[in-house]
Amino acid sequence: IPWNWLCLPQRKKKDQHLGSPFLGAEGIKMKARQLVNAVQRYGRGGLYTVSRMKAEEQLFYGSTAEAQAAATSAASRMEVMSRLPAPRLRFESYRSKYKRLDFLPFYGGGRGHDSKLLCLDSAGSAILCNADGRSLQPVPNLNEPKGVSPASFSIPRTDAIDPKRAEALYVLSRSAPSRNSFTFEVLVYGEKTWHWVVLPPPPYVNDPLYDSTFIQSYTLLGDGSTICISSPEHNPVGTYCFDTVSRKWEKAGRWALPLYGRAEHVPELSNLWFGIADKSPHYLCALDLSNLDGAPKVLSDWPDLDPPQGWVQIRSSLLYLGARKFCITKIFDIGDQDTEEVTSGVAAVFTGVEMICGASGMEVVQDGSSELQMVRHKSFVSYDGIE
């Protein structure tokens, strides 16, 4: 029974219709991604599959007006997803223990090769996958495993030898042990092949008083070349930034970002960052991270989902699709259910949302008052034993 899902984006081929473009912050035409990759685990074994969902069909109505009309009717309820599309790729871990696999997307800030995924097992073995071409490419193993659900960042290299392999994938352990020199590595393409480069670990790892801390949130800053990581609130680690050009860390502050998981920088939406709020009920929220002189605050949030009473959220993730649209995935513990369609005590809900301008026609979010409005489109729920 499948239990683990991860949303990743996938572009359609150039000759396929991608929906209506709009002008981004720099006057570049931006188009919404039509396909979303879903990684699915079967039971507690090591079998995984990668499928691709059609986001525009399954998560969005044909127009904003149709979505707004549905929000006031029974049509806004969650629909049950019977099954995912046929798998594009299958994987199985051969480890006798710790059969978990992690799939890291080769994209960042809407750039990069969106069909590529890096698959890692618990021992640090790695393989590069192309969901579009259904192909696999062996790559060297990590120097050391990065634990469960490492943070990853795909950043283009200006000095890339091969322009077709210009993306560098940074992989960082989210719960590194103290004095570990292999907490942070980057996968780059050299003259003939991919290879890993060990990077300086966050400074707190070498602090004698450091106790293993979980990185709760992370994102890219500025032009996408600076990595930002943050601990949970009230943790002394706080927030750190890593400049991928100089390869140096800098502490931003003892405060924490009020987010959970990956945040997305969306320049075409008032140059703001969007993520999932760390506090219950964990709504979609917006922040301004252009200046980290002090602790950033949530500028506005929007109720993206109204789950049934008794459902307890376990985790969530946010994926920016382009064209001001997002895919939000939330995993819930729903307890014991006495229905035929529920095969476990866990549910996954996929929701498509769209951001539009307010009545003034401006894209401004400040002081808690938002000129941006969220339009919720469709929500699908799966009860297929997701953990």
C-alpha cells in the first residue's frame, strides 16, 4: 500500500500547450507547469514509483471565475483520488534495513531541468533519474549519508563546463550530528562526469555546546545563489545563510523563520516568499525576506484548506507551478476510519491555489493587509496508506 508522497514539478514538451503566459518581474513570459511528479512508496518496504499528475486538469478549474464560483458551492469539497497515473519509473531499495529512499528535485526558483530527480538511499548511494525520458544515470555516492529528507537546492552554475548540465544540486543534512565535516555537499558536473564536492558545514555544527538540531525551514535568497536555513522557534541555532559563490556561512540572527519546509521566492508576486506557516493551522503565507536585518514576520496568510474535524496535520509542502499557481500537499493523521475507501489512518490532500491582484489591481502585501488574494481551486484526497 503506498504511503509516502512528494510533489515535484515537470514541464510539458515545447510543442504542447502550456496555458496562458503572463509577464514576470523582469518582463519575461512565465508559463504554468502542467505536470506534477508524485513519488509514491509501497508499504514499509523499499519499492517506490514516480508518476506524473496533470496539474491543470486535476488541481485547477478552467478559469479563475469558475474556481471562485465553486468556492461558494458544494463543488468546493475534497474529491477522492482513486489512483495516480501509471508510473513512469520504479525503484526498489536493496538494503536489508532502512529501506527508505529520498527523491530530490533538480530545480530551483522555477529554473533548471524539472524532469530530473536525484534518488538517495539510507547509505548515501545515488542515482540520477529523468522522469521525462524514463532514464537513469549512475552518479557517485555521497561522502556520507544525509539522513531522512535532506534539504536540497538546485542552483545554476555560471562556470559550468557543459551548459546542458549547468545545475548544481546542494544537499544538506537537516539533523546533522556535532562536529560532522560531511553535513553539506554539492553535486556538480565536471569535464566528463558528475562528482560530489564537500562544502563547509554550518558553523553551529562545530560549536562545543551544539546539540543535534532539526532544520525546520529553508529557501533561496536574492538572485537564487544564497541558501538560507532556519531552526525551529526558540532554538538557539537560529538562521544561517550560505553564499554559494564565496562558499562562506553567515549567521543572520538567533531568530527563526516562521515557516515549515521549503519556501518559494516568487518575484512576480510582489517579490515575496511563499511558504507554509509553522504555526497551526499551517496556512499558506507570504513574507518579505529581501532584508534579514531582523526577524521577518508573516505579512499575510490564507486558509488554503478546511480539513474535517479531528484530522491532525503531520507535514506539508509547497510547490510553485508558475503563472501565480501553487500545489500544496498536506499529510494528516485521521485516526481510525470505518469506511471502505480508507485503507489506513493517514490521508494526503493535494490542493491547487492561485494568487490574484486585489481590488486596487496592485500586488502589495504589507502590515498584515493584503492586496493579493488567494483563489482556491480543487482539492483531492488520497487514503492509500500514506505515512
